Amino acid sequence: MTRSHALLRTALLASGGLLAADVFATDWPQWGFEPAHSANNTAETAVSAANVAQLEQKYAVTLTGRVNAAPVFAQGISTAGGAKDLLFVTAQTGRISALDAADGSVVWSMTTTGGHTPIESSPAIDPDRQYVYSYGADGKVHKYAIGSGTEVTSGGWPQTITLKPGVEKGASALATAVSGGVARLYAVTNGYVGDGGDYQGHLVTIDLATGTSRVFNSMCSTTTTLIPSNGCNSPQSGIWGRPGAVYDAGTDRVYITTANGEFNANTGGHNWGDSVLALHPDGTGAGAGLPLDSHTPTNYDQLDGSDIDLGSASLSILPAPAGSTVAHIGVQTGKDSMLHLIDLDDMSGTGAPGGVGGEIEVIDVPISEFWMKTQSIVWVDTHGDGAAWVYVGNGNGISGLKLTLTASNVPHLQPTWQQNSDSTSAIVANDVLYHAGSCASGTCMLARNPKTGAVLWTSPAIGSLKWGSPILVDGALYMINYASSAKLYKFALPAPVDIIFANGFDG
């Protein structure tokens, strides 16, 4: 390529014309992009509002088995076939596959046996990019060399997450976070048979350097090890929000949200059903079965008795607006289709764990759906007024809410727009909102203006969906449908076109 040709190509790329931009390489290492699971890829530069309408389908590759989880992505991984950008997918059978992002072909694949299925947990990539972790049908988290799939079977691996793999499962994504220089992996559990069976939701935290683990049980919480069969007389309280455990660097705490089950911590008990619990990054609480802090809605009995799990979603972290009376903010939704705005420095307003109520505010999801099971996600308008937004999608539609302040500088979620197109959990990349939902031809991927909800692009039909959600990274949008033999879809901009003038750049 001549210098004049390179200059012209660079100028055309920068102009936002029909050529695809060079991509700033990054990873999507876990559900929701980063440890807080905002699902906002701030590193994306190739696809923008100016060119998103040019996205085109690159492939639709059939996978082995059904997938009910989002993929993760790592760029530039050394494999036997050279350096490749890899997608990692865990099927409901417990099989993890590394796929070449360029064409969807299988680079390596590993499977697990025993226990029970379906597995609905997304994998997670090690912060040092040497390994990928996946939940298996045997109730263990497995550690694989990222480029070859070779399993690590020493140093405590594979790590046991449940002693009851026939009734307890990994229904949420694996997650990673680094705090104080220590990298950790988080795995949570739910039950296989609805609200039946002898299961207890719990968090297992694994130190990735040493392989040591800690357990926090949401039922019989004074027990700090995995609970065996009939080891606790209080079942349930599963943890099954799409992201699983959420880490907030602002508070340096990990948050888990539990589902149906007994709550008696307000009267001195150790059962934490339908609650948001705050823990140290190493997965420990305040001792004696107590988390560091907690939030439990006042209608916890109704939530439990009517199967309206708070824990169908995980906590979302919101940056506080300038001048806010609350420094650290979270928002929690669940099957009740309510949005609970929570002060993360005093989650129930009592200054201690075990309190009831105490939210900053509770409002309806603008487009309500009973039994909402998607995750709310967060975007910050860094190129506008700097406000934080929350997006909530469900089977009835998707809505955008802006975080504002009242006249007293108290945080308030202001419903701003809503669209009656059902929605998976959404994502944001380079100030464009993406989700899957209804379209004229069935179910499609949609891109929207995050401030107005206006549709910027719609894909061809992609088939049925359940709990899957997209990722957009390094200029490509990926989505897996919920067919019995799942299909992986890739959408990207048209390939760059090199224009060469016969008489040179000036001619």
C-alpha cells in the first residue's frame, strides 16, 4: 500500500463513510463486560450511531446442543492454528467450546459428565487471559488453558461448587474481579427443580492465585462450608440473576441477590431469602452468619409466598450524580417488576444487616411484566450531560430511565422512554443500545438510540430466545439463539474497501 493510498483510506475511515473502521482490540471477559456487569462496552470504537445501520450478517453457525447463556470473548489468543479472536460458549450440557470469531468454527471443545443439566451459566475469562472457567454438569467449575482447552487438574481444580449437583446448579454467569491486587472467581447456585428439592443458594469465592475458596450460604448462614444433603433445614433462596455476583469497586464489596426462601434475619435468624447481601471481595461477611449489610423489601413474605423472587435479577451499580446525598447507589429489580433504588452505604437504613425496607425509592418498571427475569443494565452519557441511565427489558417491552436528583438532591429514577418490543437483557457499546426482541419477521437484533429508544438498525430474524443476550466487541455483534441446536450469529460492518487511484492520491 502506498503512503497516499494509506492516507486516503485513513481519511475515509475517520469520516464515518461506508468503510469499516479499524478496531480497538479489547475483550468481553464475562457477562456484562466487567465486574459490575453494567454491560456497557466503553472501549468500542468501530460501530457507532453513525454507521450501525450498515451492520450485516456475517454468519449463522450451528453449535452443538442448546445454549441459554451469553458468550464471552478474548482477542488475539495463541492457538495451535495461530493467533485468533475466540468466543467461549457453555452449552446446557456443560460442554464449553472455543470458537474462532472470524468464522464460528470450533477451535477446541471440552465436556463434563455427572450431576444434572441444564447448565445456564456463562463462562468467564481469567483476568490474566491465560485461562477460561466454565461451570460443569458435575457441580464443579473447570479451568481450561484459553488457547488449547487443556484442563488444569491440580491446585484445587476443578473447584467443587456444590455437594448436591443433582439439585443445585449454576444458573448464573461465572464472574471475576480484582480487589487489592487479588483476582477472584465467583460462582453462585440455584435449584434445578423450581422451588423444590434440598438446595440452598450460596456464593463460592475462589482466590485464583492460591485456589483456596470460601462459602457464604444464604440459608443457615452460620455454616461457612458447602452444605451436604439434609445439612440445613431451610431450603431455597437460590441466586439466579443473569450476572450472578456483582462487584462494585466504589464500595469494594460483592453483592448477591437471593430468591424465594425464608427470611428471618430481622429477628435474629440466619436465613436470607429475597434479599440483597453485601460481602467482602473474598466472599466473607461480618461474622456469625451476617453479611456486611443487606436489603430486604418490606413485603418479603408476599414475595416468598407468591413466587415473586427478588433474585431473578442481580443488583446493578449506578454512579452517583454530582451533588447527590447518596454516594453509592444500586438498583434491584425482580419478578415483582419493581425497581428498588438502594443506598449501598446503608442498605436498609438501619446501619446494620438484617433490616427491612429503607430504600431510597421504589417505582414500577415502566413496561411491567410479572416474573421479569432479565437484567437491568447501566450506561453513562459521557459525551452528553454525564447522566447515568438504566435500561430494563422484559417480555412486554424495554424502557430507559435516567438517574436524576430531587430538589433535595436525593437520587431518583426518571422514566424517560419506553418501546413495546419485548427484550432480552440489553447491552451498550459506543453509545448505542442493543437487544434482541420482536420484529416484523419474528425475533431480531435491534440497535437503539439510548436517549430516545429510536430504532437505528434491525437485523434479519434470528430464531427463538430465552435468557441469552448479545455482546458487541471489536466491531462485531454476537448473539446465540435458543434452538435445540443453537445458532451463533455474527453481525459486522462491511469489509474495508481499498480505493487506489491510477494517477496517485492527488490525481
